[in-house]
Amino acid sequence: MNDTTITFDKLTISQEDFIRLVQFVQKNYGINLIQKKHLIESRLASTIKGKGFTSFSQYVSYILNTNNPKDLEVLLNKLTTNHTFFMRENSHFDFFRDTILPHIEKTKMSRKFLSIWSAGCSSGQEPYTLSMILCDYFKNKPGWDTRVLATDISMNVLNKAKEGIYLKEDTKELPQSWQRTYLVSVNEEQCTFVPKIKNNVIFKEFNLMDPIQFKIPFDVIFCRNVMIYFDQPTKDALIQRFYKATNAGGYLLIGHSETLNKENCPYQYLMPATYQKKQTTSTVKKPGIFNSY
């Protein structure tokens, strides 16, 4: 194998070590870094020095041989970009409010619970937005369990999401009625959500490469702008797992910059980035679901 190197800040990664690290990350986390050699070198240089290693080779061998959870978390945080913002791809939220929720309300009236998953929730903007939509929609319809499951592979962003503190500047795109009703000031620059919005979201660490073994299927899965890091076989396999974990008639929403393999996609295409599982007459499981997440 060619052992050519690229110099960056006096640390270089050989082609052999680069491939070893790329294959490890892709196998375990689905993230494809084959085009990210410069990013790997630049973002990991300080970590390598901080750990006392003198070369990428030492660091890569350490990561692959020890599988230390804390070091793996640092690695993932360094190599992934958790960029998100409120009201991103807003048409999805309109469709959720105007089409999906009326459909769920009609089909689940006797049980009054929803199962909604924000997969790859990053720092929490998406699940908190869903929580506000749900609070608005069901405010005069008592008895509904509207909690949202929000997962991410990174505990770093999950901790930020659980804290739920955001710059006021970053919440200015939220509707004024939401800002008045659901936001409270922390200080001059920061704000957070009222308890009923924060408590409506359950955050949990989850690797999308793992089997999806939640005890109930989902009515809606939001997995937006996550699969852009995956190669096609990884995406295809994840879609199949999502499909098995989706209720009949349930929905999958992905990022508008993402595409699914039309030949292998089991969902029905509704409109860009929006899919639905065919409706059947299968029985929906009983509530009490969030004790199982």
C-alpha cells in the first residue's frame, strides 16, 4: 500500500493509517470519511498531542485496539459536524402539523399516543420544534401522550440538547407566538424552553448502525441531514431498518439534500424528502411506550 503522507501542523497520517481509521469509523458508525483526509489531520492534531502521542500511527492503533468509550466520543465529536438550526427545512414542519398529525389523531383516537423519533437530533433544535408543534396541536385535546424520542450518537451534543439553552439570536426564526409562550430568558443573550416543552422530549444516545430494538414501531421518523455522511450500502441498510421500525401508515422524513435508492426503497414516495409506509390493518401496540426507550 502506498505510504504517502500529507503534512499538517507537523503531524501527518500515512495512507495505511488513514484507511485503517476510515474503515473503523465506517464499520462502527456508518460515517464515510474517505474524502476527508485533510479534515482528519486538522481536527485530530490537537487531540493526538493532548493524549501524548507523537504520531497518527500511535493514535490510530490506540483507538482501534482499546475501544475506549470516552476516546471514541472525542473522535466522533471531532470528525462530525453537528450543524443545525431552528426551522430548518420548514416545509417538513408544516407537513407534520397539517397532514401527519391529523392522520395520526384519526387513526389513534382510541389510544391517544404518538411515537415520534428524531434520529440524529444533534443539539436539539428539531425535537424541541416538534414538541412545540405538538403542544399547539393538542392543547385543547387532553389525554394525548405526545413525547418525542430524540437520539444522537454524540453525548456532547445530547448534553447540550438536554440543557436546552440557546442564543436568543438563534431563536429569532421561531414564530412570535412560540417565542412569547414557550421561551424564557436565561440572561440577556440566552434563553431556554418552558418545562412542558423540554419535558416532552426524551433524549437518548443511539448509534444508527445498531439494530433498532425499541419495543414499539414509530408513527414518524425524522432523520434529516444525517445520511449525507453514509455511503449507499449503509443508507440502504438503514432505510430497511427504519422501515421495519415504522408503523403501517407511518412516515419517514429525510433531508432535502439526501436521496433514497428508488429501486430498493420500501417506502412510498410522497414528495421530496417525504415517504410513507403502506397502510395495513395490523394492530397497533398499546401505550406505555416511553418506559421502554
